Amino acid sequence: MDTTERLTNTNILISGASVAGPALAYWLRRHGFTPTVVERAPALRDGGYAVDFRGEAHLTVLERMGILDEVKRAATNMGAMSYVNEDGKQIASMPADLFSGDVEILRGDLARILYDATRDEVEYIFDDSITSISETADGVDVTFERGAPRRFDLVVGADGLHSNVRALAFGPESRFVKDLGLHCAIFTTANHLGLDHTGQAYSTPGKLVAMYSARKNTEAKAMFYFGSPSLAYDRRDVAQQKKILAEAFAGVGWETPRLLRDMRDASDFYFDSVSQVHMDRWSTGRVVLLGDAAYCASPLSGMGTGLAMVAAYVLAGELAEAGGDHRTAFARYEEAMRDYARGCQKQGEGVSKWMVPENRFIAWFMNTNFRLLPYVPWKGLIAKGVRKTASAITLKNYT
């Protein structure tokens, strides 16, 4: 029997066209729903850091989507990451599987793959954003910054750490976002160090600067982390954000001065706090949150993208299994994902202490441990522990 004949609430609006949103749109369309994706940016965001997939759950979802081979073809194929001193001399090395997982891909490349897999059957609205959500007994009335008002059966917030849907439906983000005491920035630059599928990192107390090659060594990603309390700035003012970063890293050695000069012309500059999202519930009425909007694990966890892809699979599957009954589906989605999401968040807690040491003693202690890591019997336990966390969910077969 065609399951689409018994579906209700088929007209679903998704806010966010990065990873979680298009992944959900793929599965919803496959189950017979009609998703629409709205994205504030005028086009797909091409920049971003490398994201990892690791463990059975992550790879199973990619395989069931039919994109695993394509993701592997676009993989970074990164080797070990070297920690260097101010002169660029290696002082320690971290194994590839700790940073890159089973397969690693640039976030922008993954977004393109997901968009290409859905654009022929899914309506995408770029350069627009939701301004209000008004729920009624049988639907949701939505207004937009640019487009005409529309009515949907359900609304999904897959719009990241600073979710607009979460703010409209649940309240201000200060109630849910927990800063981990760091800010980060990333942008594309020239591979002037000639890095060959590898990266280098330089740290001083409270700061870390890194470069790693990308897209078959034709370019590089510059990455900055620095300890800081919450900062007040305009998230749409890139010039202000670049100024904050330049001031934070003024006087830092290694390749930092050159990278800060390159930053001035970077068109894909990204800047944000390193934070997590903690919520008691992920849905209210006909509105539900997905991915970083609901349970951001922070980029330090190495789990956020895989978590979002798994969650998209589960949310769409539960909606299909419930015939579109959002009350049943949302409850089952949360029941299936709550412990898994919390485990992924725990992976990111505390990482900042060793990634960006607060003082010289901690920096020396961590570098000593990094140097000894290749020689100790438990050298693979960290990567195995991360993979175990990533696999700690049993996926139902919804098809």
C-alpha cells in the first residue's frame, strides 16, 4: 500500500539550508511529505570547516541516503595534525582518526551534495527569513522578511546555534545557549605552507592558530580559537568580527600575522562563540527543532554534523511512521535522540581545556602528552571512545 495515502501534515517548512535542513528535506520527500526550505543567506554557504563522520550510525545514514560514495570522493583525506613552535618546528603530532573520523569533508562540500540531492523535488527559498509563527488548531501561519505569508502544517527549525525559529517559538537564546568560554573563526586562505593533506597548529596560553590543506591542497583553511567570556557584537557585521579577531591575536607569532592579513580579503569568514544548546524539550505544538538549534554539541565535539544527519533521519522516519501525527512523532523523535544527543554534547565538554590551554604549565603538560601519545599503549582509546559515542544509537529502518 502507498503510505502517502494515509499521511497528514504533509506541508512542512524547514528553516535552514546548511546540513540538517536539506538532510531532513531529503528524507521527508522520500516518505511522501512536501518540504519547503527557507534560508537567510542569498545562496548556499560555501565556506566552513571540515566536518567528520565516524562510526556505524553516521555511515549508515549516509549509505541509506545514497551519498556515502560521493562524500568519500569529496573527502579531505587528511593525515596527522602537527603542533609546532613559533619557528614552525614540530613538537607533537595528533593522529588523523582523532580529528578526521572515518570520513571528513568540508562543510560547504557536504551542503552542496545535500542540495544537489534534493533541489529537483524540494522548494528552496533563499535570501529570506521567518519573522513570525502563529499556530492554529490545524496549521501554522508564517510571515517572512521578503516573501508573502504562507500557511504550513508543521515548522522545523534547523537554523543553527542562533536559531530564529527557536527564538520565535521558545524564547530568547540566552535561556538555552551555554558558552564554553571560547570564540572561533575560520576562513579560506592560500596554502602558502605547501601542506599536503595535513595541518599545523600553534598554541599560546588562551589562543590557538591552525592551518590545514583543503580541496586537494589547492587551498587551506585558517582556524583561530581564543578564550573569552561572552562578547557583544553584531553577528551580521563581518568587519566588526574581523576587528575583534585581529585584536585578540595581535602580537601572536608563527604564521599569525600573515593569516590576519589574508583575513581582510576573506569572503567566507566565519566567527562565533563555541557553545552548546541545552533544552528541556525540542518541540512545542507544531514546531520542532533539529540539529544545532536543539542540541548543538559545539565544533570541539566532532559530533555536530553526524548528530544532525542522524537526527534528520529519525525525525522524518518518525513522522512517516506516525502518518504525519506530529504529537506522536515529535515525542518519539525526542525519546530516540535525547540520550544520544547528550552523549555527543559530553564529548565536547572539557575539550577547550586541552585544546586551548589557559596557562603555560597546562600548555607544556598537554604538549608533553601529545609527544608521548604515539608510544603509549592506550594511544587509540580516545578515537575509539569518540567512535563509540557516535555509534551509541540503534537506527530503525523506516523504509
